Amino acid sequence: METEPGRTLTTLDPNTPDQLMIQLETTQRELESLRRAEHQQRMMVETLGRLGRALSASLDLHTLLEMVCKESTSVFNVEAAFLWLVAGDDLFGFAGFGDGRELFIGKRVSMEDPLTVGARIIREKRPYYINDTMNSTEVNQDLIKLFNVQSLMGVPLLRHGKAIGALMIIDKNDAQRFDKQDIEMAEVFGSHAAIALENATLIDEIQQSNLELIHAYGSTLEGWVRALDLRHKETEGHTRRVTEMTVELAKIMECPPDEMEHIRRGALLHDIGKIAIPDEILLKPGRLTDDEWVVMRQHPVYAYQFLSPIPYLQPALHIPHHHHEKWDGSGYPDALQGTDIPLPARIFTVVDVWDALSSDRVYRQAWPQDEVYKYLQNEAGKQFDSTVIKAFLEHVLSQH
């Protein structure tokens, strides 16, 4: 009776009733094995499709590996699957599905434990299956009894020749559950788990590199601002105050969350163009002449020229370039009017003038707060956007 290439079912010999019964039982087991293999292969095709889609989706690592464990139990029709990861000199229970998962997650065992099958699989970089585990001397009986394991199978998670973990598939009812054919299918699950781990590691490394780059940029910006404050001591502390207040007001004005960091950087760098202003003008102890104002009013242009070649800072240019524009079009450098002025610049302008009038200068004392408030209200719709003034006076100043 031919079933598939290279595989033949046992032929019945009815010489004796006992032998007939034995042959019938043997045939029944072989048929059951064939049906199980066919079911597993069909389930495997469906499962690989799901795992492939999951790997291409933006699922987090833990969710992916839990999915690998869950799909393993479905394909092999078993009660549980667990996944060890290497953590230094130990194995760490990272993911699982089924009965005993809560006991497994977070569990640690030594990589050198000779009876922990997962550790042996990782050390030797090859799969194992062990049936009748309750009577086996090759396993850690404490773990076997803890998880009520009758049969187990495990495969290493290999990436570039290195074992980074092990997938363990557990049967709690059948003491003779696994064979070599099961190992071949389990290795496919192990390879998917290893790919998920490698992808997550690469993403983590990229994200960490980006964070380090962002921190480096941030430190550079802070250094620029400190250098300007040291040069122009009259406005020392001004940058920190207006940056904090601008971000606060931008939130009140419901600026998109993904723009907040650009607004913060723009406020931080609002006067960076003054680096190009000569000392005799920037540090003059008194009011500037008309000619000197012509030079001073170039600092937003210098800021644009300085920052625009830096892609990282291009989204932050609105404030350094346009914070001296006025709602009525009488500002500089481009005489923008109304909503043509970017909202971050409109927000910053209010904060900048409020802080300047509230602070001492060489040529004048700080204004009393009630006069500052009155000035801001009077200039709404002229120098300032009325909606920004309203939000500033009602929400921000009430908090300070």
C-alpha cells in the first residue's frame, strides 16, 4: 500500500489473531502519524504566512516572540511553548504561551547547568527532543516537575553562527510525542524567532545611535547659546526663560506635538545670528544709532545663513529667521504680515518682547508688570497676533 514516495504502510498478515491485532495497531499508529504530519504541514504553511506578515509589521519584539510561541503550540498541537534568551552567563525566560507561562517569564537558570535542556541546546547549537521526560536522567527534574513536562523539544535560535536563545515546545500529555520530523519544523519557528531578535537588535542600535546623535547636537546647540551669553552678558538668562515660556505657550496654542522640539530649538537659537554682529554694536552700552540698527537688524538673516545648511535645524528656522516680523507687516527682515508669519515666530515674538520689557537693560530699568501687560494688549493686532496675546495673558501669565 503506497502512501507517498519512500514510505509504505505495514502489510497485514492474518496468520494469527494476536499478530493481526498487533499489525492493525501498528497500521493505525502509522496512519495517525501521517494524518498528524499532513495537519502540521498545512498548519505550517498558514503559520509561516502569519509570521512573515508579523515580521514585516511594526510589532515590538516581545509581541513577535509571544506570537512565535503561540503558533508553535497550534502547529504541534501541544500545551505550551517557551523561549529562552541568553543573558550574560544565564538563560532568561523571555516569552511563552500556554500553561506555565507565568512561571516561566522572568525565570533564570545558569548556562552551565548540564541538565537544563535549553542551556545544552544553546551550548551545542543543535536541536534536541526528549520523550518520557519524567523518567529521563538527561533533564532537570525540578523544571520538568514544575512545568509538568511529558515530552519536550527544543531548537537553538541561531544568527550568524551564534546561539542567542532557544525555543522549547512542551507536551504535557503524551510521553512519546516528538520525533525527527518535528525537529525539522521546529527549526523553522526558531529561525523566525532569531530573525525577529536580529531585526529588533538592529532597530535598537539605530535608535540608540540616533539618540546619541541628538544628544550630541543638543550639547552643541547649548554650547553655541552659552558662547553668545558669555559674549553678551546683558541678556544672560534671557534665552533659558524665553525658551521655556515659548514651549509652554506653543502647547496652549495646540501646536502639533511633533513640532515642539523644533520650536524649542528655534527659541534656543533665536539670537544666534548676533554672533556675526560686531562687538562695538552688540555690546554698546546705550541706544544704537540708525546706522547701527541697520547692522543689528541683519542678525535674523545671519541666523538663516548660519543654520539653513544644517538639515537637522531646518525645521527650527522659523523663530531665528522671523522673530522680528510684526503682524502689521512693519517688521524685519522680510516684512511678512499676518498669518504669513509662521506661528512659532508669532508665539516667540510675544514672549521675547515680554521678557525684554520685564528685564533691566544698560539704558533702562525693567518696566513694571502692569505696564508690560498694557503694552502687550495695546499692540495686539499691530505688532502681535491677537490670538497669541490672548492665550499668553490668560493662560501663561496666570501660571507665573
